[in-house]
Amino acid sequence: MAALMIKQQGCGFLRVLLLLLGVSVVCTVAFGTGSRRLDHRNHKHRHPGHSSLHKHRQRTGKEGQVLHRSKRGWVWNQFFVIEEYTGPDPVLVGRLHSDVDSGDGNIKYILSGEGAGTIFVIDDRTGNIHATKTLDREEQAQYTLTAQAVARDTNKPLEPPSEFIVKVQDINDNPPEFLHGPYHARVPEMSNVGTSVIQVTATDADDPTYGNSARLVYSILQGQPYFSVEPQTGIIRTALPNMDREARQEYDVVIQAKDMGGHMGGLSGTTEVRITLTDVNDNPPKFPQSVYTMSVSEDKVPGEEVGRLKAKDPDLEENGLVAYRLIDGDGMNVFELTTDSETREAVIKLKKHVDYETKRSYSLKVEGSNPHIDSRFLTWGPYKDEATIKISVEDADEPPVFIAPSYTYEVEENALPGTVVGRVHAKDTDAANNPVSYMIPRYTDVEKFFSISEDGLITTTKPLDRETQAWHNISVSAIEIGGHHQDAKVRVNIKVKDVNDNSPELASNNEVLMCETVLPGKVIETVSALDKDEMDHRQHFSFSLAPEVAHNHNFSLTDSRDSTASIYVLRKGFSRLTQDVYFLPIEINDNGFPPLSSTNTLTIRVCSCDSKDTILSCNVEPYVLPAGLSTGALIAILACIVILLAIVVLFVALRRQKKEPLIVFEEEDIRENIITYDDEGGGEEDTEAFDIATLQNPDGANGFLPRKDIKPELQFPLRPGMGRPAANSVDVDDFIKTRIADADSDPTAPPYDSIQIYGYEGRGSLAGSLSSLESVTTESDLDYDYLQSWGPRFRKLADLYGTKDCSFNDVDDAEDS
């Protein structure tokens, strides 16, 4: 077969085509400064991976000069395998051959490295390398392998190992992709043609350095004629002028990227781009109407809303803001305009009261303009509009109106009831002109000093006193008759004029202190007067002594003609022991109209003074010896009495306090006692009487009380003498002492049951024995057997007294039981 010599660039793809045609291809690969020659053949022919082992290696120098040097045993080139091969047989990648291989099969070729044994396998005899799997360049572009020739029988290396590369040849198997799609872009409306909107970029996983597999070309599939795209860069630009956001705001554009330079057979990918037109101020405001009609009632108060209007601007946000103002009209002083910050409406409000009867209509001219204007569109202006507002005033049923805002009148005090004070007048301003009635609200005239007639005449109902209340401020209500009963109020101030009806009085204290040693002619007091009535500036008080004391020899009065008077002393030798108080009546005249006067008594008290006329005392009590005790002494005596009473009460309380019982459980100390109360005792000399306190159980005081309801488990034998009968001796004292000693020595029988015997009454008593115990030894006719029927509580008595032959032995038996 013929052999072709081609350059390495593009050799791989052409080599595959030629190999398929059965043509031998020889590729010269620049490797360092020399060249390596590989022969590509089918099967027995030399393959691109064929390696030839020789003694020397050719090296091409300048101008084709051949240089010689020592050669290695291995000569390598890069192997190529096409990706995505889907043939039935493994792909032959290349062949390894050593010059020491004589073809007798003694050499074994070994392959190691990336994919060795799994992706790439080698025939250890021939050195042929095959790819057993489909390769994808996008997953791995090349593989690095190591080849070595060893002796088959000893596995001894015949040549040093060397690396070589198997490159995966790219094919166009990956379409372009837009990794960041879909896109969103914004461009101002009314933009010029060619305005850049956005740049889209697609990527191709194929090898950009080999062929046209990764060469992309952009085109627009959807979005004409509004937008265009640059084929090489992917920049989207506007294609039409004056695109209006108000007409259409969003556009959906589809961009395609195609590889192979856009030629037929190339793969393609698409993405969507949503382009939004942003707003600019390209529209002026416009009122929907040129004339607006509104109405307002005459009873509205300033500040109330009359109506609203709004100019429409299709622009957005600040581009669509409209500022309003009044520019003309006869109602500019009556109405005002504000802007609602939320609805952006012009609000017409009442600035002053309107009156239907005075003026029934008003006219206003309103202007609405854009505060933010784009200079690029000034020629499209003007960016403002005007509208006319017609406001009509509506009639309302208004309350009556007083002629004056307030009234002030005067009336003399003490005037007779029915005296005319003044008149108020109100009228109905409505077209109906209904009559008006009047009334005085009671809360303004609680005491009912005044009344008002139907025609507004105010009169008094009782006399007035200026000194009590100088002004009366009342209200008068005017009510429309026949209307909606609306009323109006007016203030009426009534001043009470003064009349001289109060007599003058002394202004200061009516008591004067004077020293005993005062000399004649000395002024002891200057008096003045006051009057509750009003006094004219020319009016003054005059003073004089009452006629009854006008010629007294003690004091005199001199009028100073300035509404004051001086009191003089006429003599000396005053003594408070003789007379300590003097009363001087003074007559005061107010010189009014009519003139009024009064007599006031001035009290002059004589006092004790020192040499400097300093008052020491004005009382006569210090010259009298005290007849009683002082206050401090009385308090001390009372304190001592209280302390003594407290001590007595404490002492009595301590004496009455009960002592604690000797036995803790005294209430549970229950015993059966036989006590007779028909014995008078042993007399005055009986000092040996038995004390029952000695029978108290000592264990009870310590908290230990033996149980009396069970029989003790241990029975102690009776001591000698305990069971013997009592002797016939009359000495009972010895008998009792013996019993006490026996009971105390028996721990199981606490002496809770006792018998007190008063057979021995003592010696030395002059009185005879009253004891009935002697009857025990005598015969008795009494029968006590009936006690058996009285219950268990009397059974013991029945046993003691029911038998005729009762003796002390029976008593002992009862005690033991």
C-alpha cells in the first residue's frame, strides 16, 4: 500500500479517513528538536504507535543536515483515538515494537497507567493496543500510559519503561448551552436604535482548538423586529425606535447559538430573554374633564373637604407625580388646595365660611404639572394641564344670628324686681326668616336673678347686691321657631352699680394697748376706716367721739381730714389695778350719697411697761398669788398615780395566777376514794392527821403512769404482815403508816385506791366526837342490799355495807381488790 507523509496538525482525522480506505499514513511529529517516525498500517503494517528500536537516532538539523547520536531503544509518538466510537470491534490505537523483538515470542509487552487493563489492553506478544470502551473527550481528553518490554520467561526488563500519551480525538457531539439562562433585561423606553440591552453567552464542551465544533454563531429566533443580536458576541440591541412602555412593557426574545460556525449539520441551543421597558417621563398629565362641578353647604366649617380631582399620568413613580395649584378664580381666598399623599389627588377644602344669602357660586382654575421633567423630551411638552372647578353654595337651615357678638348692661343694686336691664336681638338669616324666641339657660343664672321676654327684654327678678356679686355673666339662647330648632347663644355681661348702703367701719383691730405711765398729750393710736361701698376719689371719712363721751377727761380725738384720726391722752396716773380697760366710742361718717355713719367702740387696755415704754403685761392675774398648783406639778402627780395603779394591777394578776399541778396529767389522775364528811376532825391539837398528798404516785410526775386496766404479769409475793388482820388496838395511826409502807414497797400496786379512816380524832379537844364510824362495830338496822341494783358504780359500796358483819378485814380486802 502507498504511504502518505502529512503534518501532525490535522493528521488524526485525516489519518482515520485514510486508514479506513486502506492507505498507509506516516505522520511526522515534532518532538523536541528531533523527529520520530511512526508507521501506521493495518495489522502487519507499521501503525502510528509502532516503535522501532535501532542503534542510532536521526536528528534533522539546519537545512536538512542529518545528525547522528546514540539512540534509545524506544521511539514514541502520540497515539490518537477517536471519541464516541461505536463499532463492533475494539479500536486499534497503535502498536509497540522493540528492535530486540525477533518475533519468536520471547518478549512480553506490559502496559500500565491511566485506563490500562480496563480501557486500553495490549497484546503482550504483538504489542497491539486496543481501546475496549467508548471514550468521551469531554470527560477526559488524554490518557498517560507506561510501556515496557520484558523477557517472557524471566520478566526481566529489556528496555527501560517510558511514558506515552493517548489523546482522544474530538468530534462534534455537544450542542451549545446557555449556562446562565433564562435572562432578564431592562432597557428604557424610547431608546435609540442599537441601544445595548444585554449580552448572552453560550458554551460548547467540544474542543475549541480542533475544527469548528466549538465555533458558535448567535441568531434571534423570536423578538423581531424589536430587537437584534450580534452573531459573534451575542449582544442584544434594540432594533426599532420609540418603543413605548405605555403601549407594551415586556418582550420575550429567543436567542439561538449554533456550532460549526452556523453551517448545516451543526448543533444548536436556545435561551429565553425577557426584556422589560423601563419608564421615562414621556407623557404629560391630563385631567379627564376640563370642568368639574362641586357643591358646599353654607353650614360647613373651615377645613372641611369640598371635593377632589386627579390628573392622569401613565408614567410610573416620580415620572407620574403631579403637583397641583390654584392659579385663578374668585374663590381663591375662600377655598384652598392640598394633595393627598396616598391617592395623589387634589383636595379642595373650605378656607372660610360661605354664606348662601351673600354669594351662591365660586369658580377656581387648577393646574396639574409634572415636577420631574426629562430634558430629552422637552419638545414633547408642555408637561401640565388645567381644569376649571365650579363650586355652588347650598342653602342650609342656620341658627339665628345675634346683632351683636356680646352685650354689656348696668343695673343698680337693690333695684326693685322687674327693673329693665337691657334687650338682645337675633334674627333668622335663612330665606324663610322664621321668628325667634329667647331663653336664659339656668346653668348661667343659677339663682334666677334675671328673666327674658319673648322679644329679648331682660329684667331683674330680685334685688341685687353689689358687695355680694358685682358682675353677672349670663347667656341668652335664641331659638328659631318653626325650623329645625337650632339655637344660637350670646354672652350678656351685667354690671351691678353701687349704691351707698353700707356704713363705714374701723379698718384695724379695735383694741389699743397703753402704758400706765403715759403722759398727757401723747398719741396712743391712729385709726382709719373702710367701707364696702365704692368711694369716689373726692370722698373721705370723718371721725368724732360719740356725744356721750365727747367731754370725757381721759381721751380725745382729732380728725386729720385724710380719712384718719388720732387718739390723744388727756391725763396721767392710769393704774390697771384701779381700771385696766377703757371703752371709747367713735363715730365715723362716709360723706356719701346718701351719707351713712356708724359708731365703733375702741377698746383701750392699760398695761405695765418698763422704763423704755415696752409693754410687759396687760393682765391683772400676775399680781395675785396663785391659789392652785402649776400645770407641771399636776402632770407629775397624775403620772405617779398612773404608775402606782399599774403596779397594783400587776401584783394582783401575779397573785391570781394559778400554780402548775405536781402531776402533769392531773386531769387523768383518776382514783376511787371513800371519803366521809360527817367527821369534824381531830381538833386544834390534831397535828398527826393523814395528808392524802403523800399518796400521790411519784411516777406520775415523771410522765410514767402504769396502766390500771390490766393485771401485772409479775406477781410479787406479799410481804410479811400485809395479810394479817388489824389489831384491836385503837391506835389507827400505826395501822395507816403500816399500810402506806406496804403500798410504797409494792411497785405493781400504785396507791391509787385509798381509805381515810378518822377513828382517831386526837387529844385535847373539848368537843365530843361526832364521828359515825363507831357504828361500824355496832349492830345497825340499815339494809344496804338495794345498792346492788344501782349499777356497777355502787357495787363496791354494796359489798362493803351490805353485810352485817363488816369488819376491818373486809376493808383490807376491799383495798387489796
